[in-house]
Amino acid sequence: MALTTNQLVYGIMGMAVGGYKTVVEDYVTANGTDAAAAALLTKTDINPQAPLGGDLYDNDTFAAKLVASMFPELDDADQAALATSVVTYMTNNGLSRGAVAVDLIEALDSIESTHSVFGASAARFDAAVAAADAYEGDATDINTLQDIVGTTGSDRGQNFTLQPTPDVIKGGSGSDTIFGVVDDAVAAQNTLTAADEIDGGAGNDLMTVLLRSDYDGGATIENVETLQIGSNDAAVRAFDYNVNLGAYEVTGVETVVYDQINNGEQLTVNNITPSAEGGVAPALKWDNEAGSRAGTIAATFREATVTGTTNLSVILDDVNAMNAGDGIMNIGGGVETVTITSQSQGTTTNTLNNSGNADTGSNAVGADIISAGSLTKVVLLGSQEIGKAAGVVTDTTGARAAFLGRTDRAVNNDMGLTADSTNNATESNLLSVGSRVTEVDASGMTASANVRFVAKNDGSATNVTVTGGSANDYVEFELGNINADGGAGDDTFAFINNQGNSTFGEGDSIDGGEGDDTIQLGLNGIGTYNISETELRNKTSIGTLDLRGNATNLTLSSDFVANADTANSIAIRTDKIIQSSADNAANPTDGPTNNLEDASTHTIDMTMLSSNQAVNFMGGSGSDRIILDDASFNILKTLDGGSREDQIIPAGADRYDTLTLTTNGENVVIDSQDLSNVSNFEGMILTKNSATAVYDITLTQTFVNNNTESSNSGNTGINDTIFQIGTTNAANQSALSAGDTVEIDVSDLLNATDTGRAAGFTTRTIDITSLENAGVIVTFTGNTGALTAAAVRLTGVLVANGADGNFADVTRQSGAKVDPNVVVLDTTTGVDGIDLNVLGRDVEVSQTTLQAFDTIIGTGATTNNDMNFNGAVTTLMIDSSAGQPFANVTNLNAINLDDEVNSVYITDDGMFAATGLNISGGGKTDSFVTIGANINGFSTTGTISGGGKTDSLTVNAVTTGHNLGQLVADVETITLNGAATEDLSAQFGGGASAIVVGATTTSLTVNNSGTAMAGVNLSANVPATVTITNDDDVVFAAAAFDGGLTNLTVDVSGDTTGASVDFSAVTSLVAPSTTVTLGAANGVADNVDINAVSTVTNIGNIVTIENFEAGAGLDTITTSVAGPLNDAFIVTLASTTEANFVADVNTAVSGLAFTTDAATDNDFVVVTVSGGAMAGTYVVIDSDGSDSVNAGDEAIMVVGMTGTLTGADFA
């Protein structure tokens, strides 16, 4: 039905049509009702227009205003939200705002006054329209026309457009709208001026400002609740609240809206003043269009605004940091808490990039949310996802195809794997909080919060608290204890940083809350994780352990599983290192990064679990090793070793999935029910403690079929149709041996008479070669009773005696590697190479299980008492303290490492021969040697060789000073953490060498021989005294010294071919004594480079050079001025001081040619100070060619110089 003019005008403007009837009717006739409604809406605060045209409000705001205007009696928030969402939907789908308003008026007219929700609004509408129809006058006064229909005052507010001339605006009690433009270039468009006086009055007022130039303040703006500021170009724009003679120019603003700051736009609001008494900061709202590319916003505050504990409210609406440099929010300092409300007009995930502001000290680390020096808490609210979690790279073409299958996350930042400028759908962009932040509270979020805590730059810990909301949250952590409550939703607590165990430990308290919650360890096949029952303490309501590192040694605890999401049930997976997609854990076909999962190894020890506890294990394409005992191996264990994904496994490789069974003396019974949920394992490893072992195993066709292939694939070194049952040293136990018994029930594999295979069971077999080789008694049970091994072989079910030539790939080398026994040796003397290569497993000799080494005494030639750690050994820990396995090892001369060894830890030297210990071979690239705290006098001979790899040597804290007299060759980084004087004889290999000392070291002596020392870096913890003796070059790093250094001596006098001491990269010398000693009268050309660091400014701390040989072709000095220099001038001072040095020298050279010759040449002055505290000989270089001595000129002190210094002595 057609609306009457009174229905139309009252529905939109809240008044009778009166004298405007003819105008409205003519407009409707000419343009239609929808267009008339649209025109009327622009005269109200429902749909005001921007100063330069266009709707001011987005669809969501318009909808809220329209519903509130037409249904003011609606006090049910849920119904109001529903009505608003309907209107938003209509406008988002193409219906004009005028048409929407007409539809709502028609709906209001049709509603009965008795309606439970909208009846009151309908009754008011009907009465008002009736009153308007009854009025026959032609009044045009707005107040009069509102009075006719019962609308009192200016409820709907007024619209004001500022003019270039001074404005005086006084709003009423309604919600007024004020428009202004700042445009210094076009005076006619510059409508917000310093002379304006703007008072919004009562009501909820809005002032919109378009910046075409910066606004520097001046106008008085008060009682305006919302200040909305926008710009329409990429120039950096600023709006300054300004304070005039101590008085605020802008008062009463409750919300500052950064309007459509996108596509490269940048807006800063400066000097924000409090919104009310008591220093309350106004809220900041960043309001963009859905799908737009976010720009940069910034806010600075007056001191009064952030005095006390400040909680700054920030609203993000469709803020999308698509590219690098987008979505930057710079919050000024002084804010303790930032409360972010995340919302969107569509489906935009609100994302930010790192703030352009920097925090201070150890917190000077990039993050999205920073308020320098103060921010400790971030609160997250809202119904729209904030921070973008990573997906899985699915690109099969282009540059990103190289990452196919990986999770699109990079460690130590918020972003994905590629630092590009495209908005890839799978790339992460987490919301990072500054390293000063100790709490993130997302309990008010109804959408996902994807957050990253940031580490401090000095490696110190930050203890943090995080509370999740009702959706699926993702949180990453750094060093420090955490207290996490996931709330509702399927939450993920991720530990992926590159520190040990990614800092996951006992001190972390995690309550997953409701939902299926996950602890993720590792990312994309990187990192090693050693997780025992200790690390799993204080973890409750967790449903899944998601293991994504390269290697995991996990021991499940009964308490942890008992307190899981579902009590006594946990899921463990290793299949998401590489994935086809987020919903498909299988590796991509021929994926270029499949090897990251293929090469991973995961050992899961379930022996601490109770018999009533369930585990669902989902293995990937790597090698999964499950350890079980009689109680824990039951039907509640669903174990899937995972597919090998057609990877090629050569003979001799240990890349298979195994079940390792242990016993502590009890008979182990593994029946068909225990095995009913087991699939995709290649072998079963049987072990024992010292007692005789008895195993009873029942095999079924289903089990054998689920753990073998119907035909040999040819992709592996083993026969894929054969399931191996064998033995080896594994899981802290020993291999079975003679006297042990294994009974295997194969009745389900045989026909009723035990004379052949069961029907349908054709190609698959089992192999017990490993057991037979160990002398184990193996018996079989069939359908007719006991069977001999020979009888079973005749059926074709059992294959032995090498039918699978590589059975050891499964039954020995693939045994679970958890603190293994090594070898039984009672007493071995006169050893000439104890070779542990045959063990084929890790050797961690700090374990008490290695007390099988009762005594090893090296009585042979000292060059032959060796231990050779080869093959699969990756970590070697040597501890000969009391009660440890190597306590009785003496006279050991050498440890030889091959390329598989990653690290060596030495915590005592009592086992070494008097001639010292030789560590050679170098191990893997990036390997390291650590000498630990128990050492109290490491031997003074022997060598540590890095083998030309990228290696490091760490000497940890000792109780007394000691002399590390080792010859350290080809080791790039040496770290000394001793408590007293450290002496080191070292040869550095490769480039970028460094010496780093511990915080408690008071004196450091470095005696280096034969190799240049490159990149000596003492910036972390500088001892008071540093002495470096070298017979080759010494180069100092950029930040070589700090204020703790009081004495530095560099002695290269032993160099007979010409040494170089290079300070050119050092930014400042602060040691009162810095001395370089050259060879005395040795006729060799040495060089000291003081380029720009040893200057007159710091005349008390300049470099002193001893034994300088002046004369062509001998020693030289390098400065910032290219040599040779020009003339030399010699002056003498009776005495001087640091403060007077420049003036005294300039007085002495006054009138000499030094001050009168060519102004651009570079001369030098030799200054002899005869007496006083500064007595000595100084050389000052006129670095800037100014013919005078200045503070910035370079200078040295010389002692014991021979010859006469000339310009040729400067290189």
C-alpha cells in the first residue's frame, strides 16, 4: 500500500507534514516514495551526509540508527539486535536506504498494538499519524510540527555544516551532527578554523572532520561525544587536540573515530585530552570498510590522560593488514591496559602489523600492541576474529610451491613463510603483544583470538597469564612460566620457539577448559622435544598433544591423561608436520617438503599409564616408536603408525614404526584384543630388565594384515609383507637372550589342522630371526595345540634365517631410543678404541643404566685409549661424578666423533689421561662442546677440534678459577661462563668468530696463536680486565665494549709477519686503559686501525700504542683520513688536563703553519706533555682538515716509539 505523507514524514522525521505537504507530495510524484524517503533521511541524524557528499554512516550504523528511531520502545536487546541485523542484511544486499525506511514504516503501520514486542511502537505510530492527519494548518516550524505529534524538543538532533567564516554552534538536547573540513590549500573549503566555537550541548553528538591538511588546533570543541576524523589521500595527516594557555580546546569527547584510514592513509591524533574528570582516556575506534587495506593510525596523549592506571579502549572494525606496512597502530606511552573490541561489518578478521613505536630496554622488541614503558595487560572483546591463525600452504605453482604442505607460520614473528606483499589466504598474522605484557584476557571474546606473546631481547623470562574466550583460540608462548585458561572452544597452546623444548615445562600451568584443546610442540619438522611426566604436570583439560618437531621423546603420565578433556583419554598425533590441507593430514603427493615429516622421529612411552586409560595415536610418515608394557597395552590403545606415503627408505635406514614392549619381571600377555586397534607398524621389539622374560603373544589375521602390505612395495629396504618380532636393547631395558621365552599363538593364521595358511590369508608372514639369533626360546600354538617353529615354517606363515635380509632395520636399529643400555663390560683394560658404533643408538652416558661400564682403564699407549662414538649417536654426555656411569673410567685419552654427533657435554675431567683429552672430528655442522660446572681444573694439554664445521665451545660456571689450556681449533664461537679468571688458548676457524664471557667473569685472558681472531665480541658481559695475546690479526666487533671494562690489553708482539689490530667497527672506547703492544724493533709492518673511535673527545680513553716503529715500510696507523697525511708539527706542554687539552694544544700551534697552510689538508700534531696526570706523548690527527684541534679529531698515545713519525706512517 502507498504511504501517506504524514506516515512518511512522521516515520522518518518525527513530525507532522503541515505546510510541507505540497512539497513532499510533488517530490513523491516526481521521484517515487523511496527517493523521497532517502531525501528526508539526509535531513536527520539517521543518515547524515559527509561535507563533500556521500553517506557518513556505514550500513551497520545506519541500521542501528533507523531501528532505534522507529522502535524507541524496544527494550529487548536481543530483539533490537535482530531487527538491526535484518536491516543491515537488506542494505548489504542492494536495497536502497530510502526503500528500507519505507519497508519499515509499512511494517510498523501493519503491526497490531497488542504485539508482544513491537506493539508499543505501533500504538505510538498510529496515534501520532492520527494527530498529524487531524491537523489542517500549514505551519512550517519544526518544533510546532513535532509538538503536534507529541515529539518534544529536538530528540532527533540537528545537522550543522561549518563555514569558512567563524562558526558559533550550540547544539540542543538531541543527537546533533556537525561537519567540518580542514583544507589549508583551498580557503573556501577550510571550514574548521581556529575561530570556531562548537558546543554539542546535550545528547549524543557527532562531529565529523575531513582532513585535507593537518589541523593544529585553535577551535573550541566541547560536549561532542564522538569525534570522527578521516582523510582521503595518502599523505600523513594529523589532528591536534592542542592545549591553549593551559586550557583544553577539546573536551567531553568519549570516542575518537579514525574513519576509513585505509589504502596507505596515515592519521595521527595528537595530545588527546581526558574525556572526563579523572583522566579517562577516550576510546579509539578504527572503522574501515570490509575488504579494504588498512593504513596507519597513531595516538599520543596529554600527561593527564594517562596519569594513574590507564585502560585505553580500542575498537577495530574491518582492520585488515593485507601487506607489509599495512595495519599499523601506534599507541602513545603511558597506557597500562589496552582493551580491544574486535568487530566487522562483514567477515573481516582484524589484523595488525608491528607498531611503529618502540618500547625500551629489554622490551625493545617489535609487536602489534605496544605502549612504551607501561603496557602490561591486553583485554580482548568482540564477536569478530582477531589475529589470523596459519593455514597450510596448498600452492602447487609459483614461488610458494616450495612450501607445499607446511603450516604457513614463521617462528619468532607473527607472519607466514613468505615475506611477500600479497594477502595469501594461508599466511598467519597473529596479534602480538609487547614483551612487557604479562596478561592477555580474551574471556570476553565470542570469536577466535589468535595471539603471540613476544620474547624479551635479552633472553630473560616473562611470566604470563592468558584467558581464552568462547571460540577456538590459538596462543604462542616464549620463555617464562605461563598460567593459561582456554575457556570454551577448541583452543591450541603452541610452543614453537627455537629454545630448548620451546620453553615448555613444569612451570607452565595450562587448563584447556571446555572443548577439545591442544598442546602443540614444534612446527614444520623443526626442533627436538624431551617431554617427561615432569613437563606434563599442571596440564589439565587437554585433548590432544600435537607433535610437530623433528624429534620427540615423550613419556605420558597417568595424572596427565586422567585430567584430560575426556578423563583418562588422550590423543597424540605426529601426522600434521606436513599436510595436504588443514583438513587432510596426509602428505601432498610428491610434496617438496614431505621429507620434513618423513625424517621425523617420535618416541612415545606409555608405560606409566593405568590399564583404564585410553590413547588414540595418529602417526605420520616419520618413524614412530611406541613403548608399552603389559598393563598399558590393551584394547583402549588405538595406535596407527601412519602411512609411509610412498617414501623411499633405503636398506640400513631406521625409519620404521615399532612397538616396543617392556617387562619388569612380570609375564607379558598380548592378546588379540590388545592388538585389535593397532595398524601400520612394521615390527614389535621385545625387551627385559635383569629378570628372565616370558612373552605370550596372540596374532590375528586382522593384526598382521593391518601392519603389513599385501605385496612388497620395493620402496623400502625391508620386505613389506613381513611383520618383524625381534629384540634389541631399548627403552632402558636389555635385549632378550638365552633362557627367555616367547610363545606366539598363530592359530588364526592357520587352517583348522595347522597344515597350511588360513583361507584368505595368503601373502603375509611374520619373522622371528632376531629372536632366534639372540637364543630366545620361541614356541608356537596352533589350532591343534603346540607347534614347532619348523612346523610353522612349513605353512609359509613364519619366515626366518634371513628371508628378509634387512630385518635388523626394524628389529634392532628402529628400537625405541629412550635412555638405552649401551653394552655390558665388567672390566676392560688396555683398550685400544672402545667402539660403540655397533650399538646403533643414542648414548647419553649420564644415565645410571650405563653402570654396566663397571671399570674402563686405559693402560695402553696414551694415543690409543680412545672411545669412538659413531653411527646414530647424536648426543654424548660425560659425567664421572660419584655414582655416575663413568665414575670408574680413567686414563681416557680421546673421544672421536663422526658427522652424526651433534653435541658433547663434559661435566668432569677425572676420567682423562694426564696428557689431556682430545676431542676431534667436529660432529655435525652447528654442533657444540659444553664443559660443565663440575670441572675444577680442566687438563692443560690436548685439543678440541671443530673439524671445520660451524662449532661452538661453552665453558660453564666453575667453583674456582681454572686454566683452560686446550688448543681449540676451528671453533667459531667460544663462550666463557666462569666465576673467576679465564685463560684460553684458542685458534679460531672460519669467519665471524666471537668470544662471549659470562656475567660473573671478572678477568679474561685470551692467548691465541696462529690464526686471526675475527669478530671478537665482548659486549654481553665485559670483565673488568681483558688481556688478548695473539700472533696474528685481531678484529673487534661493532659493540665490543660497554661501561664495565676498565683495562684492555692487546699484545701482538709475537707476530713476525705483520699483525693488524682493528678497532674501526667499535662505536666507542670507554676503558680508561686501552693498550696495543706491537713487536719491539722487529722490522715487521704492523697496523692499528682507530678509524673514528679513538678521538680527542675521549682523550682519557684513547688507544695507547706501545713499540710503534715509525718509518716508511714499517708500522702504520689507519684513521678516517686516507693516508699518507701531510705535515707533522711538534709541540710541548708542561701539563694539561682532559678538559683543557684542546685549548692548550691550539694555543701551542697558534702561528705555526699548521694553522695557516691549505685549509683542506690533513696534518697531525705530536704533543708531548711533560708533567702532570696526563704526562706522555700524544698524536692528534687533523681529521676534518680545519687547521685546528677539535674534539672529534682522532688521537692516540704512543709509548716506546722508535724513529720519527711522518705522514707516511698513516695508511
